[in-house]
Amino acid sequence: MKDLSIVISSCNRYQYLWDIQLQLFNKYWSNCPYSIYVISENSTLPNILTNLKLHNFNVGNETVGPSDWSYMLECALKAIDSEYILYIQEDYVFTDFIQQNRFQSVLNYVMSNDINYLRFYTGPPGNGPICNIDATTSIREILPNSQWRSSLMLALWKKDALLSLVEGLSITPWQFEHMNTNHLDKFYCLNLSTNDSSDVLPFLGMYGSTNGFTFYPIIIDLLEKEGVTKLDGSPINYNIKL
């Protein structure tokens, strides 16, 4: 499984989200065969009973602000020996069971067609030609000059393409999402399904600017339904803002 590694972009400040994210990752993708690297300055992974291949990736020094995001990601990409990565941020959680065979089919298509980027979030939708992967899954090209062409929503990236966009820079995620990526081709997103959501890697963000950077009610409902607490058994503090 060296063709793909999973990179969870995080930092010391948001370590409190790891308990939540990893518990739902462990439930909904317990057979995930890929190595998972959690980026931070120097934090330690929580003690969770799991078969997931979890690894700390510590850059070894304290960072000074959001612009260090690109430096930390660059360090990880240079150290990870995989042609592709699945990029995730610490405030995303899986919301349903992952079918490994469906994901592998998508990954195989991406690798065999030398695709640089495939976003699993379907908004905004692609605006170019549609490619059918199989009878149940299709992707659509995101043309140059499209808004949010390189969104940091959960996505497959060719590692060298992503590295070329962050190497030597000191930028925030917000600045990254506004970069000009027109020199790179083969950017895609999952094509809209009948319910406008991804059923290959179903996920949600825990926070958002539309909710004042607090937990979305749908996430609180999910966590309460699943009985998710902190791994030490203490309740989750839903009043903490991102």
C-alpha cells in the first residue's frame, strides 16, 4: 500500500480534535490499509485502541502562526514515500462506513490516469468533461481559473503536485486556496450524485465560518448518537471555537 499515504494536517493548537476524529475514523474505516500521518509541532497521538496505522509526524519545533501550515506540510510531504496522498484536516470526520473496494477503484483510476487532484467534496461542482470510473462513480474536471480549484477539502493529491505548490513558501491555508494552479492540469472533483453528497468517502467538517467557528449542530447530533466522548471518558466541550 505504498502508493498512498494519508496525511492529517493539524497542529498543537487543535490536538483536542484528534480524539473525536480518530474515533470516527476507527469506526467507519477500521480496515484502512494505508499509513496515516498526523502532523503537528510536537504533540503525541492519543491512546486509542485501533488497528489503524497511525504515526506522529512532528516537525520538532514550535510554530508561530497559521503561515507555518505550509512549512509543516512541506516537511511531511518530503518525508513520506508515496506517490499519492489523501489530504485530511483535523476538523473533518467520516460519517458513514467506507467501502474499501470503492475507494480503491477510485484510487486506481487516479493513478492510472496520472490525475493531480481529486476532491471528494462536490461543491462547487466540476465544470469540465465527466469521466466515468465505473457504473456507480464518476468524476468531473475542474477547469483552470475555476473558483476553489485547489480547495483543502478532503482530496487525493499527487504528492509532487501538492509539494510544488507549498515548497519554500510561508502561507496560510486560506492563501493556498486562492493560489493560481492553472499551470497544473488534471484537477477533478467527484461528480454530483443524486443526493449531492459523496458516497465514496462520506465526511463532514466539524466547524465552519457559517456557524461562527463552533461545532455544527449536525456534528453534535452525530457525536451524541455515536456516544463519542474524549478518550479519557470526559465530555466534549462543544463551546471551544476553532
